[in-house]
Amino acid sequence: MTKKYSMPQLIGFAIMIITNGAAILTVLHTFQNSALLVMTSRSLIMSAIGLVVFVGYSLLQLLTYFSIVRLDQNDGGWAVVLLLVGLVNHLYWIPAIWSLVVKYVRQLREYKNRPIS
């Protein structure tokens, strides 16, 4: 069985693929350009900073993945997490806001269609 993803989730995954692809291509370009490697200092501190940035970016992408997968849950908390991730990459605001709008429109329709008691 395949899971059906909503449009905000598909847009979020597309943004994630494009962002990670651009990051990988940037790293590959840096290592293929020998002039950039000559100008880069190779100290222990720079290596430690690079490792911290790499681990931080990986954890942020993992958090982004889980927030996109759970974007359609009823509480909207994962959309808020995706909004906070959007402080780093503003493109993630698109699926987060879209998901919140869809959620509140759905709630409004359910409220209007409720039986009057």
C-alpha cells in the first residue's frame, strides 16, 4: 500500500530535495576547485567547526523530514515546527502556511456543517 501525500507535503519534499541537492553540489564544487582548497585553512578548529555544522545541518534535515511527513496531523504542531525551520530556509514557509490554511478551512467547514442541537 502506498501512502497518499497532500500537496503541502509534496511541495515540502520538493523543496527538501532541491535544497539538499544544491548543498551537495556546492560541496562537490568546492572540493573540485583547487584554488578554493588552497585558500582554505586546515586547522583543527576549522575541522571541528565543519563537523559541528555538518551534524547540525543533518539533524535539521531529519527534523524537517519528520515535520513534512507529519504535516497533516490534526493539531498543526508540525506545521509550526516547519515554520521554525523556515527561519533557516524561508522556502519551508510555503508548505507550512499552506498546511495551516487547509487545516483551518477544513475545521471551519466542519463547524458550519455540524448538526444544530
